Amino acid sequence: MTDPSPAERYARMSAGRRHPLTTAFADRQRFELDPFQIAGCEALEEGRGVLVAAPTGAGKTIVGEFAVDLAMLQPGDKAFYTTPMKALSNQKFRELVEVYGADEVGLLTGDVSINGNARVVVMTTEVLRNMLYADSDALRGLRFVVMDEVHYLADRFRGAVWEEVIIHLPQAVKLVCLSATVSNAEEFGDWLDTVRGDTDVIVSETRPVPLEQHVLVRGDLLPLFDDRAGVGVARVNQELMRIRSVKGPNFDNNRRAQQLRSSGGYEASRRRPTRGNRRPVRAANVRRVERMDRPDVVRLLERDRLLPAIFFIFSRVGCEAAVQQVRRSGLRLTSREERDEIRAIVDERTRTLHDEDLGVLGFWEWKDDLERGIAAHHAGLLPAFKEVVEELFQRKLVKVVFATETLALGINMPARTVVLEKLEKFNGEARVAITSGEYTQITGRAGRRGIDVEGHAVIQWTEGMDPQAVAALASRRTYPLNSSFRPTYNMAVNLIDQFGRQRAREILESSFAQFQADRAVVGLARQVREQEESLAGYAKAMTCDRGDFVEYSGIRRQLSDLEKQNRKDAGASHTTRQKRLREIESLRRRMQRHSCHSCPDRENHARWAERYWKLLRQTDRLRTQIATRTGSVARHFDRVVDVLSTLHYVIVDADGTTRLSDAGRTMRRIYGERDLLVAEALRTGIWKDLDAASLASLVCCLVYEPRRDEAGAGDRALPRGSFRAALSATQLLWAQLDDVEQDHQLPGTIEVATGLAQAMHTWARGGALDRVLLEADMAAGDFVRWAKQTIDLLDQLSLVADGALARRARQALELVRRGIVAYSVV
């Protein structure tokens, strides 16, 4: 690195004076911060919130880490770091513990609670939402909230949680939103600025490690784009277009070579960028373009020093088959020293797993694969195994991972190369092309900052591939962020309890969903909230110890308005004028008799009263504007409240005030897709006769969602005894609630799913893992995921149910939380 010029030294010195905290933080990093990272840190130092949108792997989390650093500078200040997934929370927890120590950092993910009162707490977004509704003491002293992967706000099932947190966080808390590159970052930033106050939008489209994109045609890596087209021009490599035009195996190779030479394409096809230690590319064998076997692809990448690599295969079965295929080939990518290190790490991380479970989990074969330097990574893998794979890959001990697209969602596993075997995936109903956003997330894993001078994306050639379409997919780097927000029953009762129905509607008008539907409504709603705060201040300033000055000033204003009207309306009939004069005289007597009329400080109070009534008129006009607009979110909220009213979760008093019933107060702490069904089951007592194992099984039916490609789940056996009667009552209750929702034009929830009932019952009764997985007909990782969601709901029941059922819920929770379900490497 060359020494900085005098101008650069002066610029750094000036920046250090203006932003000393940013400068000190930057100096402690292992690498020089990029301009967008510095801009984000400086905005936080100046007291503003930030939205940072940057490509995967660009290092946007450094801005979130600076927020944590700022909180730690002041005793008593706190910072929360939220993520959309437990795996991400676990990873960030470990990273922050290394920086600040175990005493200062906590972790809350629903099923794991470590040091929850720490000054820095990592958590899933749902945990923070629940804290806000419960007005948790842990919120005291909170200064920063980092929302990592905030583009999850668009998630159809969980996205609403992000908006709830953003809307409900105290205004004094500064928000740090970290997002993938989205095409409407400015729109999202405008909304944040509207609901949170001063927020900087910082967008970077630059990858810190450049991405080279190739198409693998037989044994050749051909560039997707033609470098000769010049900088800034994404022209498809014409060699790929010519390969596509080949019709069958009898193509004349000599004629083909002659055409290539005459067009200059032959030499171009042989050239590859010469950065790093990569071999030159041979001419493509255009006669046979069938796919290479996976072991051969791995060998090619190893030869060209393009490992470690992640192969994205959009199928769990495909990932496991790929590992088996490479193992059968005898390929080994590790040295003796690396194998010893892998063996030691695996043994340490899995030592608490029961020996009888290891064989069921395929442990010995999995361990042998790791020692060869290969692994699979998908949602069906046991979480403990996934975490080991991630650690070994980060340590460069595992060289090749075959993964589903879930790996692209934020976990810190960058590679030198990513390989896409296909550009389409099965979505449960049909094979569909991946989106440009998915392509960007996947290829964002390529290139390790500080290690690689470039990353590589390799697309394997398939028959019928259109290079132009692939190039278009690769060129579109962004995708829009669209809100998926809709009020739920739990949200409604919490909002009504805290703010009342009318204020709750105004708050919902502030959602990003409404902002996108009608940007003006959000601005008006925020203006109303600000003016309501000012009105409260004016009312306090005109407080009189003699009586109600708001009432007194109201009489004065009404009298003044009538007197003005009487002066202007000189042409009115005698009868009208006489009637008005009698009203004026009556108001004057009321004013003179009022207790505040004799206050010595009356006129000072009156000046505040004038401001109060003037602002109240403006606020009422704004409310009228909001009421006349088409507020789709508020209309949905009204329908939700109508259902709650029909079922007596809320009570509407004679004066129109909406308040919660006892059942409504119970529902405040029931979270999930089936909040209403759970609340009704508790109220009607249909689960009171269940034993602990049967309760766990029934709760599992409420959280379990079968995969769309699952078949025959409805034909499985069900637990006997009290479970079946309770299940029938729950299914009948679901049907009744569905009818009520349909009557109120609301989409109902899907029917109760029983596919995992018997397996969960067996597990809760202490059944062996092999029997449970056989009954579940699913991978261990999937069973653990549903078991942990069952635990989450059982935990809620243990807090809100009546005594006996609450005790059985706690007992059921402990029965489920054992063995592989209880295991965690955190």
C-alpha cells in the first residue's frame, strides 16, 4: 500500500475532528472502511437513524456494529441486534461475545435465553416485538436497535413483525436498518424518515470483491460477458450464443473452428482473465455439451484454485445425492492435518449427543464426508450439524458445500466460487425460474473480502439455455421491497389496549403498506400524532387551579364566534338575530359564572388556550382528510376488531370506547398464525382434559405446516385417548371461526394439520429417535424445527392458561425439549 498523499492525510485529519468516534472505530478494524460504511457510521454519530442497502458480502453489518459500539460508550445504554433467523442470531451472538465478553452480551431466540438483561442483546425480530407489546423492563435504556436483513419485511408470513417493531419502538431509539440492495430503497427510506424521524438512506451498489461470471460448458469455463465490449457494456459472450445455435452432434468441427477464427471468436473463447492463479481456458467442445459429473466439476474448480465453493442445488435430496456422488468418486480435498482438526471440532461440538442417536442421524457417514472436505447444508439437516458445517467452512476446512438457497439468506459463509446447476427451482407446485433477487443473493456469497481479489459465479450449461436470459438475470442487481403488513388479532388487542381503537387506526395508517398505497396518509397521520402531543402540552400550560380552563376557553371561543357571526350577518331576519343574541347572552352568563373567570392569571391561560383551539381545528381537518382516504390497512383492522367484538374479546361501551375483555387481555400474549383459535380453545376449555404428551401433540397440530409436496400426511395414525376428542373439538372450533371470518370478509387460517401428531406424541412420551423420525417421515432437522415451534407455543400457554392447563403446558414443554431438540452449540 502506498503512503497517503498530503491531501489524503489532511482529509483524514479533518474527518477525525468532525467524527472522532467514527474515526476511532474505523482505525480498530482489520480493513479500511468503504465510503458507504463511513457515511453510515457518521450519520449515527450525528444522531440520525440509517438505512444501509448494499450487496451481500459488502460489509453493511459494520454500521450495525458501530451502533453497538456507541451504546457501549455510555454506562447504562443498551443496543439490541435483531435478525430474522435463529442461526443468524447465534452467529452474531458469538461474534459480539468475542468483542465485548460474555458478561455484556445476551441472546434471546424464543427457545434459547442467555443473559437477557445484558447491555447488548441479540434476538430474533419476533422477540423484540413481544417485548414492545409487553412493555418489558429490558427496554429501559435502549438506545439503538439494529435490524439486520430488514428486507425480510416483504416476507408474506413474517414481514409484518418488522413493521410492528419499526412503528412501536420509542422515538428516542435510533434505528439501524441493514438491507440487501433493493430497487426502492429511497421509498423505504422516506417511510422510515416519516415514522421514525431523521433517517439517512445510504445505498451502495458496489461489491467489495468483483464478481466474474462464467458458464461451464463441458470442461470449459467461458465468460458470460464479453470483456471486449468495454466497461459498462454488458454484452453477452458471442461464443455462448454460437454454442446455443448448434443443432445436434454432427456439427462440422472444422467449419466451426474456421468460423471462429475468421470472426476472432476462437481466440476470445480461449482467453480468460489472468488475475490470480487461474489457468487459461481451452476452446469449448461445442460438439458435446452434456453436463459434467459433479466430482469432475469439483476437480476442475480445485485445479483452477476456485475452491472453497458452494454448489446451490434447489432440493434437499439433490444436496444429499451430490455429497454421495462425490464420496463415491473417492475425491478427498483435505490434508492429514486438516482432517485431524475437523475430527477434533466435530467430536467437541457433538459430544453431548446420545450415542444411540448418532447412528440414526447418519453421524459416521456425515463425519467422514466432512473429513473429505465436503458437506450438505439444508433445512432438513440437524441444526447442530448445520452449525458445524458453517464453522468448518468458515475455517476453510470444508472446501465444497452443496446447499439449498436458504444458505444465501445472510449466514456468514462466503466462498471463492458459487455454482448454480440450474436456474430454476420447484416451488411446491411447479418448476419456476429463480428471480433476479434470488440470483443476486446467491451469487453474493462469491468472493471473500480480504482473501479473494475476485469472486466467481459458475452457471452450468443446460440444454435449451438462453445466454441472453442468463445475462439479463445477472445484470439486474435489484428487486423491489413490498410490504406484506396486515393487522392480526394479537396486534389488534395490543394496540387497543395501549392506545385505544381510534389511535390504533392512526398508527396503522403509518405502516409501510399504507405508505406504499397512499404516501400522503402516512405523513398526515404523523402530523396528527405530533399535533396531539402539542395539544397535550398546550392543555398543560393553561391548567388553572380554579377549574377546567379547557371548558372555560371553549365557552369564550364559542361566544367570540357567535359575536363575529352576528356582526357579519347584519342582513339576517329579526327573529334570527334575536335568537342569536339570546345565545350570546346565555354564553356570557356561563362564562362569568365559571370558576376560571375570576382567576388572576386568566389572560395568560387564555393565550395558551387560543393556540390550543387553533391547533385543534387544524388537527380535526387532518383527521377528516385521513378519514376520507381509502385506508386499506385500517379497513382490515376494523374487520379484525369486528370479529373480536362478535366473539367478545373487545367490548364497545355506550360512549363508543373500545376496551378489552378478560379474554382479550389473555390474547395479548398469544402470538402466531392461530392466535384466535388458541385463545378460543383456552376460553372454551376444550383442552382441559389433555395429559402433557397429548397437549404437546395437539399444540404441534397448530404450528405444523406440511410441505406442499408432502403426500399422505392426512392418512397417518393419531394418538388415542383424550387427544382425539380434543382434536375433534378444535377442528369444529376452527370451522366455526372460519365462518365468522368469512362473514367479516377476512381470509381464514388454513385447517389444523395432523401430519406430525403421532410422532410428537411418541417423542413427548420418551420414544426413541429412530421411531419418531419414521413416524414423522421427515428429516431430523425438520422435526427439530417443528418441535421448537411447539415449545414456543407451549411456553405461551404456560403463561396465559389457567392453573392446571398452565402446569401441563410447562410439563409438556419439558417433555419435548430433550435429546436433539434441546441440543445447541451456542
